[in-house]
Amino acid sequence: MIVAIDGPAGSGKSAVGRRVAEALGLPFVDSGLMYRAIALLALERGLEPTDGAALSRLAHQVRLRVEGRKVWIDGEDYTDRVYSPELSEAASLVGKVAGVRLALVAQQRALGRTGVVMAGRDIGTVVFPDTLHKFFLTASVEERARRRAAQIEARGGQADPAQLRREVEERDRRDSQRSVAPMRAADDATVIDTNQLDLEAVVGEVLRHIHEQS
């Protein structure tokens, strides 16, 4: 079974995906961590996030493994480094590069050969377009910015709500307007507005649809 969960930043797709995977006994992959990994390597090696040729070569050269919250690059554990807030912007820029997406989509499809719950922005439209179970989570900009602020504060940081809202809006614009694999709901995806729903309710809704579809 392959379950695709897409949506914009802060829509809850990773948290929902983890819980759905646990309920179904499947591995969970957050595809966004793969783009963060490439962005991290690019920064460490002094590559510009706009250098498409260099980024594409890098993405084709490395071997990524993602399991839940853990990330390995060529067998080395990079988990502690890929969650840096500073990588969000770089990962979004890296995700616009066609060669990078080509390399990572191939790795993502390989991860799904034996069944997976995968979260991202193009899982139902590009990575697994033929899967029966596709979901697209939405929420208002205000709610998603609030969630991001809560995450930052939970880690002991300080959040600027106005700045976070601008960042969420800019990420939405970039992800939905990029020329390669733009973020959108698949035509046959189940769209769930998470504004007024807590995590348990969204997970329950996803599982209900999966059982009905199976």
C-alpha cells in the first residue's frame, strides 16, 4: 500500500503521515527531508542554491535514506543537522531544480516499493500518481504560521508571527508556481481542511478514507 499525503508548509502532513504510518504498520518518509539534505550538503560544499547543474550532479551522486525523523546521507547520520530552520529557504530553492527533483523522485519511488506513507508536495501528482490513496491537507496562512511559531517556541526559540506569515506566503508562492512539479492537489486526491481539526481528527479522517477505498 502507498499513501501519498501532500500539502503546503504547516498543513500538518508530516505529523499526520507519521501517525497514519504507525496505524497501518508502514514506514513513513518525509520527502521534504531529502531536499533539506541536499540543501545542507550544498551549503557545506559552498554551492549556490541557484546553481542547477552543480546541485543536480550532487543529488545524483549521494544516497539518501529517510526513516521517520531520521536521515542518513551515504550511510552517515545527518538527522541533527537537517532540521535547522535556516535550511527551509535553501531547501525550497533546491526543490525548484529539475535535475534534483529527477534524482530524488527516483529514490523516493525506490523507498515505496514495499509500501510506504510519504508526505511532500508532489507525492500524489509526480512520485506516485497511480496510487489509490492520495490526500492533500490545507489550512489558512494564519493557522499555518501559528503552527510554525509553536514549533519554534517548543524548541526554545523566539517566533515573529508577522515574519512567519510572510515566509509561509512566499513558500506557497514559490512551491505552487515553480515550473517543475508545482505543488497542487491531484485531481483524484481527497482534500482535507485542517483549520478546525486537531491531529487525531485528521488522522482519523485519512484512515477512514483509506479503509473505504481499500
